[in-house]
Amino acid sequence: MKKVILAFSLMSFLLVGQSALAVDTDGKFGIGGNASLSEAGVTGLGLNYWVGHLKVGAITGFNMISPSEGDSETRMSLAIHGLYAVARSKEANLNTGLRINLKDLMAPEGTDMALGFEVPIEAEFWVTEHVTITAHVGLSIDMPEDTTVVTFGGPGFNGGAGFNFYF
């Protein structure tokens, strides 16, 4: 019960205790972490830069696979995005745009790189003038390398969350 009370108190402090002022995002650079809820997206270190109402950035993820038998392998994934703030307030932005996912860039021989696209709708909440928490949902499209037909990865939807620290 103490953990629930502590978690509730912390969330109350973050959401109510410090209301962010109107934040001028133009020219701000941010670094943070992003997690995807599906295999279509990229989970890892995020870098963002605001140009007016446009947030451009990248997410880089690494996976190390070390089976008990056989060789270990390292895989790298990269996502590049451009998200436009379609609605802004003092405490939050509503962003949408396009994210291009390049999976398995550093993979063992015989593993092809996978290409995918996401059209996320992202809510970015300003906890302070420098810290944001993000959550997104959207459509994901995978482009298989062995066919020219576009298929939907999983059910075709993706979601995730993250945080950023802006300088």
C-alpha cells in the first residue's frame, strides 16, 4: 500500500506541482529514451531537434543476442522521424507525422534489413520547461524484402512511450 501511495504522490507532484510555462520549442535539442510496444517500432536512445513546429529526430536501438549455444550477435535499428505539432498548449503538444524504421542494420550475414513506416499521433506533455513525457499510437506498415506487396506488421497498429530532456 505504501508503494501505491508513493507512486500516486509522485505522479501528483509531477502533473500538478509544476505547471510548465508556455514553452518555446524552436531550436531546442533533446535527448531521451523511447520504447515501442510492437516489433514494428524501434526502442532505444532518442535525439530530437525542434525547427519551429516541426520536431525532427532519430531513435537508435541495439540488441545483443547471446544464446547458450552458437555465436552471439548484435543488431542495430534506426528510426528517423519528422513530427509536426498540430496543436499546442502550455502543458502539451499533439504531434503527428512520419517515422521511417530501419531494422537489423548490423545483423549477421544472411539477415536482411527490414524497412517499415509509422504514422504516429504523439502526445508530448511538458513536465517542466526541459522535461517531457511522450506517448504515441499509430499505424505501422512493414515492407518485406521478398515481395513488392505492402503488408501490415502485426495488427497494423503501434504504440509506445518515452521521455526527453531538452537543453
